[in-house]
Amino acid sequence: MPAIIDQNLCHCCGTCYDICPQDIFGFRADEVPTVDYPDECWYCGACVIDCPVEAVRLRLPLQMHIVPSPANHGEPGTDQADALRQAAAFSRSVTEP
């Protein structure tokens, strides 16, 4: 299952439901959203990024754990290095158990 909602943290605001481009979530007022269509998830991370209480995590497939290394692309500029660090941090944040 790609998206995981921590029921202890979720405030039932429906942000994940509203922001998801693939409409994988089901939502009823005052209830924790459910992942109704997990196979439709694009793993875009919109739900993770926009959740105001950080209650949503993604469980990425193994193929998506690969983050480019600066060593493979020569010396990156400052912006490229920052982008790679952010990508690596995001990858770690969504793959923690």
C-alpha cells in the first residue's frame, strides 16, 4: 500500500483527499481518510508534503528508492547539490517503517 495515514496524528481535515491527483483516498467528515485505490497511486508525494500534521507517509516500491549521486554526474552546482540532498531526504522520509 503506497500511502499510510497515522490515525494518531491525523486531524481528519481531508487535505490528502483534496490534493491527490489520482483520487486514491476516500474521505468522510470527521473520519480518518482511507486509501481506497492504492494501485492508482503515482507516488508523487503531494499528500505527504501538504498534510498539515505530517500524518501521511508513502511506502515506495524498491525501484523508486534510487537517488542520483553527485559522483555519477560530476561536480554539481550549488542548486543541483541542494536538489539532490532534498531528494535523498524525501526518499528517506517516505521509506521509514
